[in-house]
Amino acid sequence: MKVQILNKKEAAILRAGRELFWKYGFRKVTVDEICKAAGVSKMTFYRYFSDKATLAKKIFDNEVEKSMEQFRKIMQSGISVPEKMKHILQMKSESVKNISGDFIRDFYSDNESGLKAHIEQKTASSWETILDVYRQAQLRGEFRKDMKPEILLYISQKVTDLFNDPYLTILCGGPAGVIMELARLFTFGISPEPSAPENQ
């Protein structure tokens, strides 16, 4: 992924917008409040962003792109498949914390500024990339040939509610334990884990 060099003022607006959107959601935050938090004038804001929705889309895109870059690095690394699944689930757990619920709810309920359509398009594009990476893992023999990558992707989107489930957290000895158990379940099902080869 090409690294984009941002002007200091543009970077300050993005940081301030993210902080405020994450705390209060999209609707409640004004351009004036973003400018004040970023230490810039409204004229400077409009030099980089045509409106608040354009800024919100850019912030959302940045979060998605960071996650996708991290996902690719995990999948291309030389670690074992169980470790890959553990890292992917950890990343998923972090992304739940990283993206504000209010921000996402505002995105999905907004039909005027194109936010809902934007998030749906970006999500669909990300899913295609993830499926392609999973298919490449199948070709390398890391995943079963008869596995449907679409099912793995769909289920992995649904497990986010389990990360902070109180009963499951107690049962597994904490959030890290939940991630480990889910990673094992994804990787081995209910079969015993294969023994490490003897040396050795």
C-alpha cells in the first residue's frame, strides 16, 4: 500500500475529526468543533474537505485500510495457521474497540450525504480482498481445499459479540482466552490439535 504523506494541518483535522466522531458520533459534531480541536480555521478545513461527510468518509477509509494492511501482513507471514487465526481474531477484537458504535450507527442511518452507500461499498470491496487472500491460502495448502472462504468470512464477522460476552470471558479466563479458544475452534473444529512432529 502506498504511504500517503499528509500536510500537518490536514493530519490535524483528520485526528480531531476521528476523536470527536468516535466520542460523539457523526451527527452531533460540527465543523466549528473539529476546527477548534484541530487548531485550524474553517477556511483551512474547506481547503482539504468539501464538507463534514467527506472528512468522515476519509476517516472511515483510513481505518479500513489500516485493518486490511494488517490482515495482509498476518496472512503473508510465516506463522502457523492457528497463530494466523489468533492474530486475525485479535485484530477483529481491536477493530470493534477502534470504530465508534455511534459513528457507525450515524453512517448507516444517513441517507442524505452518501455515508451509508459509502460504508457499504467500502465493506463490499474489503470482503472481496479478504476472500481473495483466503483463496490464496487455500492454494498454498494452509486452508482446506473444500472450505468455502465465504463461510469463514461471514462467521468471523459475527463473532465480535463474543469477545466481550461476560459468561464466555469468565469461562475462558479473560478476553485473551476467548480469542485463543475461538482461534482453535476455527482452526481445528472439535478435533484434537495435531501433535508437534517429534524431533526433533
